[in-house]
Amino acid sequence: MYPDTGCLLAGSRVDGGGPSGRWDTRIMDDPVIDPAMVRQRLLDAADELFYHEGLHRVHIDRVIEKAGVPVEALRDAFGSTDELIRTYLRARHTRLQDAVARELPRYNTPRERLVGVFEIQGQSFVEQVSTAARW
């Protein structure tokens, strides 16, 4: 069930089965849900849970439950749990790289730039915590 909509997702096969089959991820009696939305819900749930509790402490079932998608949607969106984790880590790294590239030019000397990298990283952690608190 999607927490913010109260809607259930269907989870029936659309290809007749098999380990690499595709699943119908529709809200019951509604058109097919955008796979990008399912993927983003999984990433958002993973981001919050992994950040606050650590990758090694969060079972994938909790991510799926928080995202409000059927278990099969994970396989359709990422192929595997490992790929979800890789995508989550890449996204965090990219956000930090983008913040450094955006903010570092305001630091002038080499010493200021070195300190700036840590300030920018610290600010990104503060923003992550305040964003997660709104969840």
C-alpha cells in the first residue's frame, strides 16, 4: 500500500511466469503505474532507511514495505537487491560531488578549498538529516 495514497498495488504476472518475468504493478482498478515512480519510491525508502540505520542493518523487506510496492517490483525496477544498493550509493555520491562542484568555487586559497570540501560535506549531511526528518 502506498502510504500517502492508501492504494494497493496489484502484483500479477503479465508474461505467464518464469524467474525473469515481468509483473503488472498497477494500482487496483487504475492504469499501470509508471515504473520510474516505483523505482523512485524504492530509492527514497532505501535512502531514508539506509542512511539512518545503515546498509547492513536494514533488510530489503523493510525497504519494499516502506516504498509500498510489491516484492516483484524490486526485481522489475533494479534486477536485484545488489543493484538497488549500488544505485543508492551512486546517487549519494553524485549528490555530494554535485554539491562540491557547485560550492567549492567560492573558496579561494588552497587551504580554504580543502576546508571547504569538509564544510560542504558536513552541510550535505545536515541537509540529509533534515530531509529525512520530514519523511
